[in-house]
Amino acid sequence: MLGSVYDPLKLNVKLCITNEGGSGMEAVRKLQKIGGSVALTIPAEMARELGLSAGDEVRVRVEDGRMVVERAGGRPPGDVVEFMARFMGKYDEALRNLAGR
């Protein structure tokens, strides 16, 4: 629209998060003004699903007209995560006993 002013605070944003396993969640969020910035809040359930918490660093980019948010440090490869899950399942009790000494 000619002559209109873009106001990001009047946008409702559809937030769809998919983890590596392919399960998807979706929510509509309203952008909020915080100081001189515009903020998008992530629902607690989505943050838990992705293992994100307050203070974590994320990378934000625009890709094909969409905003993509991902963990700044990246995720370890799936085989590493699978190995650690098996390792902890097998040695969790022994590690806890060692830590308690």
C-alpha cells in the first residue's frame, strides 16, 4: 500500500517449530515491543520440546520469506545423541555413585 507505514507490532505471527524427529507444533503469537526491539515469545511447551531455555543463544535468518530460528551452536549429529542416550542408560547409576563420593 502506497503511503502506509509498516508497523511490526500489529502483526500476528504464525510460529511453527519442527524438531529433528519431525514432530511439529504450531502457535500464533503477537509481536511485543521491548525497548527499541520487537520480540517474539516462544511458548514454554515449544521451548521444552527443543531443549531451549532463557539465556540460550539462537541464530535468526530470513529464508524464502520465512524467519528461521535455530540454536546458535547447532545440534550434535543424531548418532551422537543416540550414543549418549544409550551410554547414560547403561552407566547412569555408576556415574551417580561416583559423583556422590
